[in-house]
Amino acid sequence: MTPAPAPAPVPAPVPASWHRRAPGIVAALAVAGLLAGLILAGQNATEPLRERLFDTMIAGRAPPVSDKVWVVEIGAGNAANAPWSRGDLAALIAKLAATKPAVIGLDIVLSKDCAPGSDTQGLATALASAPVLTGFVVPGPAGTLPAPQLPIAVMQNAPAWDAPGAETACPVFQAASKGAVLISLSGGRDGRVRTAPALGFVAGQPFAGLGVELARHAAGWPAPIMGGGSPGWLRLGGVTIPLDSMGQFRFVPQPPARRAALTVAAAAVLAGRAPEIPQGAVILIGSSLPEMGGLRASRATPLHASLHLHADVVTQLLSGHPFSRQPAAPLFEAMVAVAGAVLALLAVLRLAPLAAAAGASGLAVCWIAVTWATAVWGDQLLDPLLPALAMVGAASVALLAEARASRSAEANLSRRMRQHLPASVVDRVTDGTAAQHLKGEMREITALFTDIEGFSDLTRRLPTQALVALLDGYFTGLTRIIAARGGMVDKIVGDAVHAFFNAPVDQPDHVDQAIRAARDIRDFAGQFAQGSAAAAAGFGRTRIGVETGPALLGDVGQGGRTDYTAHGDAVNMAARLQEASKTLGTTVLIGPRAAALTNLALGPVSVIDLRSFGDVAVATLAD
């Protein structure tokens, strides 16, 4: 008798094919490409959210501080609670001129009632007594130029807006002032003012913004120089400030407490009750009255007088650290988005799902940290959101695709397992309820072994492809029969099938089912051998051995090469029984314990007819 063959090695797991993963890879890259395209072409669409994020990032850095910038706010009325007149403004300027300021800027357009009169002349005299800059706004009547025009060097193609005309102060006030400056402030799509003009063109002539000229006069810097290119820039003193396509730069609003400390009421100045303004200060005069139209929204406050925003601009310029967003920033962010998405995708393809998700999230967090650091310490603003979304989005899509592919693979594997195992076994093994049995246990099983007579000669007679095709049909029939009877195909070795019943899950009638399976295999094999292809090849009869007894079952092997199999006398006996059929001339031999336990030969109508072989203590199914 030949011993039972050794278990065949289980092949190592094969990695998922790129073909199966291709849809997930394409979808992940599509998400990254979509967000990169949005970064490049959809700046206006994402501007409100991006600007709010920039506001939060900017708030992380301490705002610049200067004790030289003071705000004089015209409120509801003067000391007599009467409406403000030009005489009151003239008296206010005269009072402030006595403090010897470096410069006074008017966030007021003195464009109404230009007819000669005592108040008009008195205000002109007050303007001439101090270094006052008068404001103008755009647009205005076509061809109207502000005056006097302050010196400014403009390089070719410098970015700025160009208006056909401006609303300016009365000629008499312009003549008395030291220069005309642009006081227009434009808000973003959400209406909040975050940038100030460095330069604007009126009818082709350059004029500096109020904040630029106030800072220049306060510091004694030479005339500003503005250059073109990408980005445009403004050189003010020793600092070069990047500009956007409209010739503007970003400033940082002062906190409300700081603004309040450097703000005095105009009425208090006239009444002599205001705090002392130091010599050489920068003084801005404007109104907080809603009817004056000077209330604007900013990052720090939803509604505030625009002269406070101009004061913030001056403080920012004097600090030498203005924030900027480079024109090339969208291209850089798009490149980061694509590169980060590719890295996140590689993590999904190479790591476990949780590790890949953590890696993609880590990449996004790192990018957000980089943008925060460049804003707080580098004065540069980069979009923290869309590149991070590209990384996380690509990973999420890839993980979902991987999960879908895995579920599909599990379903395919389950279908294949059901060809070899009963459905109840497959269900219990796949849902984990039979996991404890796979670790090793002693239980009673019924083993079934088959073998084909003359198989060695058959392999020499048939070409390889013909033999494989013949065996495919034969083994398919056997495995289906065994699975239908609740058995488990342990292995197929050469021409032999090794199976057992009552494992890995309980099967109370395992002896009867194994014998039924032996009978079904006998009938199927006999019909198969009579088929045209099998008969022409000389396909031999199938011998079957069945025996019941205790066996040790469990996973055998190391690492990824394991085999769930059975070891015991019953297994060896079933193998010897099918071998003994060669000598005894039988088709099915049943061992003594299986014959003793079966119920198929009992009762008034027996299902099978057992015939004893006496001293050898085996039995055969009657033909």
C-alpha cells in the first residue's frame, strides 16, 4: 500500500494586477487633474473661500506695530454738536499742524462747493500751512487729472488700473496741498478690503496710493519706483513689494484694540481734550459717518471707517513686511496638487488601507503646515486647501476603487470556493465563524480517496493539452459531487482526489454523505469513462476508498504557505482502501468504522448493499 501523498505547496499570494487597479488609478488621477485645473483656471470661483483661509493664516502672525500712525476721526459733530463745516476742518488741520506732523493725509474728497468763499479760502490756507495730501477717487469725469502730481518712476508694463478721469478736490485745495493721492479701496468678491493700491493711472498719468505716499513722507524715502513683469513690483525705500495684476498689495488689519489706542476724535482735538500726538507722526483725517460713504468691511471688522484701513496700510509699509501672493503661485500649487496626489496614490497601491489613508492625510497636513509657515514667516500666501484636497481626494477615490475591486475579488474567490466546498462551509469560513477550527483540532471525520487505474500509461499516450482537457472535466465533476454532499476537497494530487467530511464545520451525517458521494462518484466516473474522448484515450475506472475515524485538522505550514489538511489513521486507511481495490477488483471500498456507523444499509429499505470481505475487514458497495 502506498502512503497518502504529501500536501502540495500552496502558491504565494499574487499581487493585484494593474489591469484590475487601472480604473481606480485613472479615477484618482482625474480627481487630481480636476483640482489642479481648478487651481489654474478657477481662481475666481474659489477666491472667497481661499481669501478667508488667507485671513486666518495672516491672523496667525503678530500684526506690524507703529506709534507714528494716528487717525483723527470726524464723528457726529464738533464741540457744539453742529454739522462739520469747512471752517471746522480748517481749524482741525491748523491744530494738527501745530504738532509738526511728518505728513497729513485726507481720506476725504473735497470736490463739492468749489465756489470762492471765506470757508473755502480758510480751508485752502490751512492746507497750505501743513504737509497735506488730498485724496481723489476713480472713476470720475473723463479727462479730469488730479493735481499736484507727485514724482513716481514707472517702468514699462507696470501693473495698475487706468481710469479715464478722477473725482478730485477743488482746484483751490489742490493748489494748496502737497500732492494728490488715490484713496479708492476695492474689495474682493465677498466685499472685504484686503489690498490697497500702490499705483493707479488716470488718463495715462501715474498716481501713488495714499498709503504709499504717507509711508514715503514719514520715512523720508525717495520717490517710489514701480516695475512690470510677473509679478509687478513696487520699490519703496529699501523694500521691494510684489504687486498683483492690478498694481495692489495685501495689508494686515490692525486689531481693534490697537486701532482704538491710536485714534482720536476730531471734536476732542478742537476742544483740546485729545491725547498728545507726537511730533513727526503720520496723521490720517477722515469720517466714520455712514452718510460720508467711508465705511468698509475688512478681515478684522465687518464695518469700519476706511481711514483706519489706510492707517493699516501705512503701518504695514513702514514695517517692511507686506504679505503677497505671487502670480506664479497657482502654477506651483497645481504642481504640488498633482505631485501630492501621485504620492498618495502610490501609498494606496503599496500600503495597507489604514496606512495609505494616514499617509495621504499626512501629506495634506504637511502641505497645510508649509502654507502656514510661508505666510507667518515668509510673507507669502499659498492656497492650503485645493492641493490638500487633491491629495486626500485622490487617495479616497483610489481606496474606494481598491475596496470595490477587493470585494469583487472576494466574490470571485467565494464562487470558486463553492465549486470545491459546500456553501455552508464557505459561508462560515468567509464570515469568520469557523476561524477557530482552522487553528488545529481533533475531530471525527470521514475521509474519501479516489484514484484512476492506469493513469501513468494514460499520461504517456495522450498529448499534454488533451490530457489536461480530459482531467478538467473529470475533476470538475468530482469536486461538484463532493461539495454537493457537504464534503471538502482537501487536495488534488495527480489523478487522485483527497476529500473529507465533517470538517471544518460540523456535519452530523458525514458518514452517510461520504458514502453517498462515493456512490455518485462511481456512477459519474463510469459514465465519464464511456464518453467518446475518454473511451478513445482508454480512460481507466475510478477506485474509491472511504473510512471514518478521529483526525487532527488545522493549518499546516509557515508564513503565506499553509495548507488546511487532516492527519490520522482514517485518512491513511481511506488511501489504502482505494489502493486495495486494485487487488480486490472493487470500485468502492468502505472501512469497518464507516460501515458500522452508516445508516444507509439499515431499515426495511436500505439505500446501499454492503458486502463484507471477511478477514480484511473491508466492505464494498454492491454493483
